[in-house]
Amino acid sequence: MVVAVVLAALVVGGLAGGVAGRMSAGVPAPTAPQAAAGTADGAAGDLSAVAARVQGSVTSIEVRSGGRLGAGSGFVIDRQGRVLTNAHVVGDGGRVTVVLADRRRVPARVVGSDRARDLAVLAIPADQSPAPLPFGRSSRVRVGEPVLALGSPLGLQGTVTSGIVSALNREVRMGDGGTGGTALQTDASINPGNSGGPLVNARGEVIGVNTAIATLMRGGGGGSIGIGFAIPADRAREGAQRLIG
């Protein structure tokens, strides 16, 4: 049995689909919202309301380079129209389009990318941007708490899956030439195309950036087997702030 960790972006060239990825760094400016401290109210039964509240701020991302289309997910992090995603979604560049929840297609500019941390920041016009999502605090995340993973797996925009936080501080090497670092583990279904989307808690706070999945197939094929990994919120927020400058 071979267990592999693969990045959860979607790359399509001609008729071939697969999983591919790399990594880059940081994003949110000081304007990126962070949730205030409070009690962890909200149970699994409330997650439909959470999904309805946050879905409008989650985006699909398309990157066209030559005859290849790379696809992933992202979410708005501030009122200046900045969108956080994975660096491996952006890859080596190309024409980037952000597809909003209402299906509007907006050209985007890459503000910065950090392959070692697998984070990238995009910018769309502020007057076309949805509201930002608040970041939660990594110190408050607990094993067993309910979460939602949002994004566009296999290009299916607006997909929401639910699960729990399965483990904290998993040692997972996800960066390109970086030191890896720890990740949140979740059993919420994550598949190719979910990369860069938010993992949110029952308060609608972003506690992680969905990035990678474990697979039993040689070569990294296949979909979710209930083991997904997300970059913790604190590291994602700090990385975004560095990229924005």
C-alpha cells in the first residue's frame, strides 16, 4: 500500500485531467479581517446557515497558459479585492481569471506568490469584489470540531463538503523547496480543484486553506479518501500580509 500526499489543484490539457501543483508565499494586508475572540458556538446542525453566509466570498480560479488550463479555488480576504489561493494553482503564470459565486468572470492580477509556503495573492477590482471572509485563530482550533471545505472540485463551482478537524500539526511537506511545516487534517472531502479554497468552522471563520489530499494510488491519482490537509489560518494570514507588503 502506497500513501501519497498530492496537491489538490486541477490541470487540464486537451482531454487529460490530473492533479498537479507547486507552492508560493503570503498575502493579507493589515485590512484582512480576523475574528475576535469568543465562544465556539455553532454545531453541525448550523452548518447550512454558515455555508449560505460564506459561499458568496469563495471563488473559482482559472489560469490559462498555452494550451493548458489550471484550475483551483480561492477566497476574498480584504475589501481591496484581494483573493488568497495556493501558489501551485497560479503555477508559472498565465492569464488568470477569477470566477465569482454569481458566475461573473473577472480578470485578476497576481500580487505575489510564495512557492515555499504555497500561498499566492490575486487582485480583482475592489468594486467587483464580494465581502471578505474573516480568519479564525489557529490556537482556538480543536480536534473534532465541525468544518466545511468550500471550492470547485473538478470544476464544480460552489461545492461544499462537511467534516471535522481530524488532527492538528500534521507534518506534511507541501511547499516547493520549503521546509514543509504542519497542517490541519480534515475528513471533509477535498478533491482536485479544491486547492486554495477555505476550510471554515461553525462560526464561518477561515481556519485553513485547503491544499492537499492523501491518496492510496501510485502516481497520486484518485480523489478523496477522507484525509485532507489545510494550511493553518495563522500561517496563511501572515504569509498573505508579507506578499501584499
